[in-house]
Amino acid sequence: MQQRSAWFGTSAVVLLSCLAIIRQAGAQQTGPGKGGNSPATPRNSLGRGAAPLVADNLPYDKHDLSGVWLGNKYGFNATYEPPLTPEGKKKFDAQKPSYGATLGTPAANDTRAPFGRRRAIPPAQGNDYVGACNPLGLIRLLLYDPAPMEMIVTQNRIIQNFEWTWDHREIWLDGRSLPKVEEYLPRWNGYSVGKWEGDTFVVTTVGFDDRQWVDHFGYPISDKARLEERWRRTAHNVLELNMTLADPGIYTQPWKSDTDTFRLATSADLAAGTGWAGIVEDKCVPLDEVEQYNRNVRNPAGGVPGTTQK
């Protein structure tokens, strides 16, 4: 298990260092081109260095969403800056992400990209709550593309298992109504119900914990938010997701996501480097040298005083 954890970065040490690494990758995806200067290379290889996404010709059931899937997005929308309410602007300004173009760089001055993707700072100076091993929250889980997501379909619900942070989410299919938010405790992954509209699986979620971000770029959400997901299986090995976030206290109008395209993972994908075909227990574990890593690596890199190596 220790080798498996080392390969896929299950420790909190790797989670924290990934904030800095993916911040650079995010900068390449924020504008119309790499660094805001030239056309970007399309991202067509999904998760773990897997094969390019090419729809196969195998038979499939459009209403069967089961399987392990690899996505291709980090952010909610790469081209649109959602208009914020005064309260939304206050929360947005308070978030200090480490993803996207770094402040002060040419890419950060490229106004063709949403401002939320052009304000990254070093993790030691930021306040991304995942750096302290807190849950990502539902939308960030759905958008975390390096790690697979498993969908298990039962008679009355779908269970989604997420490799990254070893989290899960329930989508109820038994016809129940959504809870009244004010009568239930908010949850990181909210309360979800789903139904079929033709060949589209529609999921509605309410009751979010408002400490989470919409995505890695620090867009806020409130406990009054309502998320609609529309899932479509377009090929045996292709699953598409489009989301709409309605949160009147934060955004002045509903915010639509980019299309997130998932590829059906094979046993070879899931066994890469380990020989064990399945999703990994990718928990963030504070016991795994977080204090030492922050003191010796993260904080000195971010210019935080009083954190010299011992």
C-alpha cells in the first residue's frame, strides 16, 4: 500500500505540492493560448497519461452510467467571468487561489481570460482550504481530472466514488423531493436527486456547505446554491457532463459550465504502476509529514518568514 500511495500521491505532502504544480498547468489553460500568447494545445489525454479520447464503436446502453470514468476539466468555465453580487464579490476577493496564471506575469495581464484564472499566488500565501486536508466539495470533485470517478448504479440511487480524497456522493432515484435547505445541515457534497429526461440524466443538488469553492480558481458558492447536472452517455466509452449553477446571493444570473468529457477507464488504466485494477485510496492524511513539508518546502518557497529549514 505504501508503494501504491507513493505512485499516485496519496499523502497530504503531494496534495500540497500539487497546488504549486497545477497552478502552472492552469496558467497554460486560462487564456486563448499558452501563456496568453499562442494557441493552446487541445487537452485530449485524460488522466494518468491515458490514451487519447476516441469514441469506440462498441454497443452501449445510454441509460447505463456505471463504470470508472476519467474527466478532462479543472475549472467550471474557461472563457466566461460570471457577474457577481456585492456579497459574491466580497467572497470572491477573499479567496486566494494558487491555480491559474500567477499575479504579475504576462499571462495574468491577458484580459481574454476570466480574471478568476489570472490571480494565482504561491500556496503558502493563499488560503485554499484543501491545503489543510479539508474536503474539496462536490463541483471540485467532479472537475478534478487527474483522478478517476466511479459510478455505481443501484435500484434507488447512484453512488459516485471519487479517487481523489477518497470521497463519495449519493444521487437518489426513488422520487424523493429535495430537502428544504433551512431544515437540513449543509453538506460538502449537498443533497442530490436524479431523474431521466429522455437520454439525459438530470441531477439537482442543494444544501452546500458554503466554505467550499466552485473550482480550483476560488469562485465562491453559498448554502442557497442550486446545481443542475446533465449527464449524457454519447458512446460506449464517452460520458459528457454539463452543469448550471444558480446562486442568486453570489451570482446575478445562472452560470453554465464548459462540457466535461469523461472517458471510460480500462483495467489497464486503473492498474498502471500497481497491478491492482481499481480506484486508489487517495486520502489527504495530515500525519504524512504536513508540518515538516510546510516548514521546509512550501513556506520558504512562498516567502513566509521564520520557516527556514531545520
